[in-house]
Amino acid sequence: MTRNDIWYHLYPLGFLGAEDRNPAPGAAEGPVSGRLRDLVGWLDYFVELGVTAVLLGPVFESESHGYDIVDQRRIDRRLGDEADLAHFVDECHKRSLQVGLDVVFHHVGRAHPNFVDVLERGRESDRCDWFHIDFDKPGYDGFSYENFEGHGGLVKLNHSNSQVLDWAVEVAQHWIDRGVDAFRLDAAYAIPSDFLAAFSDRVRAAKPEVMLVGEMIHGDYSAMVRASRLTTATQYELWKAIWSSLNDRNFYELAHALERHVEFCQYFLPWNFVGNHDTTRIATKLTDQRHLPHAMAVLFAIPGIPAVYAGDEQGAEGTKYDREGGDAEIRQPLPHGPSGFSADDLPLWQLHRELIAMRRARPWLVDGELKVTHLDNRALTLEVRSESAKLVTALNTDDEPVACNIPPGLTPVAGYATTNPGATELPPHEWGIWSSG
């Protein structure tokens, strides 16, 4: 695992068109799909796009959406079996693609064997201490239990139980032994930091270079990462500032978020994104499609670890709704398959490929020194520099041209800069990137 990886994040159950519900979660017998084998057919597409690592959303045996876990050492029957995943990992590594898996250690589904044992045996179950259960308080099952943010189907684990920690480490070790390079820890913001720190230490003892990505939606990112000893955290602050600033045509919000980003980078390299399996598609979120390239330019031009959510490179659209099944639109199969389309017909795909190539040619961007050098409501220029190189990105969302304010001696590398070298102004709603190295 290298810190210069560029990730491609996909949600396999939706990407591969699986059924909404598992027909037999946890059953010893029953039909098993081979959909994961179809995912191998996408690997050359990923390589051509230029990404260097693939993060798979939940692939483990679950009841429905993948986060109501039944068994994290077994592949969901709607996707395949362990041999299918092992084959996928091997094929990724042959192409120098790293592989990450989404793991859930905050909660389990109601069909998890340990909770089923509690349902069947009540107070007599030796698994009661795996959860936060109150047998003296009425509930749906005759007793109450803590869950994940009000979702009764997601049973919260007791992180003070050493058996839960042992189980989490064993899950990670199981997949490390099968070649997995990284893990995304779902709902890490809701897991005690001492549990995460112990988990991190024990997993790194098995694989020192493993990447551990914490889902952090709110709170003090730096403090959480340091206390939990994770590698990185999801940069939701920046995600919100990017689309909000472009929609409001108010770059002061983005500038403030970038100042915070600089602070985070002193302690860890943030996981940067403009879309994921839990957010409205960036192509839908932006009110002016002319500003999609602006969002992409920020993603690939700043320090941290960039991640592309599957389909964003094809301009996929979809809205996340706050209701049951509200994620369906943002977890669909891609509009175009891995072959049979022309990059010339998908300018956004071509733009992703160009910006990823720009990023890979400048590995110093991952931890370069970032600062905003020009700012007003509708125009922003930011600079990232190393000891020997510099990259400058200029954005304009105004209806009028704005001055580029580009230092002399830089070479155009992307956007308007490449088609109009030497330009001193950015036309309305244009963007450009220049670099000295």
C-alpha cells in the first residue's frame, strides 16, 4: 500500500445488479451467484482510467444492503464465494491494483448468529455481552437493545467486550491472509477510539503497511485519527464545501474548508472525495453542470488521498433520499459497461483520466504545501508546492472573465490553460491548472 494511491470506490451489490435482499442470509446451503467474477472484466477499465487501487463496498454475507452483517468471513451469496473474491484480488494484484474491503465493526444485522442466539435463549445466552441489551426494558423482541442511529435492524456491538475486539481482528486477519491491502471501517466515528486503537495496533502487527480508512462524518478528524491510530479519515467537510461553494458561487466556504484541510494534513492524509455510496451524485448535486470539472480539479489538485466513486467518471446521476431504500439511485450499475464506449463520447471520463494522469505524474501533491493565493466570491486560485515544484489551480464561476493570477514560468497542464497557453484571463465558468514540475 502506498500513500500515493488513487482509489476507485464501488458498491458491489449495486454495481453488479444484485437483488435487494439476500434470499437466505447465513444459510449453510443455497444458491450462490458468481457476480464477483464479472467484476474482473472491469479491471482493465480501471487501469485505463488510471486508478491504482479499488475499494469494494460491503461484500460479506448480509441481510440486505451489506451493512446488516451476518458473517464477515464469508462472501455474500448474491456476489459469489471466497474463491471468487480471491480470484478478483489476484487479478487486481497482477495489474498492480491494491484492494480494500469495507468492514463493519460498529454493529451487526439481526440475523447474525450471536444475536440470533440471544433471541432464542434470552438471558441464558452467553452472547448477551456482545451487545447492549436491557432485558428489563420492553421492546420489539420482549427486550430492548442499542442500535445504529435508530435502525432496529442494525444491532450495536459492545466494544468493551474483549471478544468483540478479538473477533474484529480475526476478521481483518482472515482477509489479510487472502491478499487484502486495506480496510474501510464503517461508522468509525461512532466506535470508541480505544477499541479502534487496539484494533489498529493488532492488525498492523500482522501487516504493517495496511491502510485503515475511518468513516468520519463529523467531529474532530485529527483528534479521532490520532486517538484511533487509523491511517486516514473521510473528508466530509471538504466534500460539502466543494459542491456548496460551486452551487452558491461563494468560494469563501471552500477557502475556509481548505484552511481546515491544511490543518488535518499536519496529522494525516485525508481521504478526499466528491461522491460516495452515501451521497447524492456530484452530477446531480451541482446545479450548473459547467462546474463539474471545477469539482474534479479540486479533488485531484490538493494534498491527500483522492477517491473516485464508481460512475462519477461517466456522469452518473442519482439522488439520495432520507427514507428506506433511499440509496437506490446512487448505487446503480454504471451507465456504460467496461468496453464498447468511446472516451470521445464521454468527455467527463476523459477529464478524469487526464487529471488522474496529472496527479500520478506529480506524487509530491499528496503532501504538498497548500494555500489559497486569490479569493473572491466567484474566483479562487490555490497553490500546492513542494521543495522543487509548484501546481496552481484557478477556478471561475462568474459570468464574466477573471484574471488568472498565475505566477510566471508555469506550464499549462489541464483545462482552459492547455487550449489557451499564455492566457491572462479565465473566461466565464472556466478553470485551468498550471505546473512547474
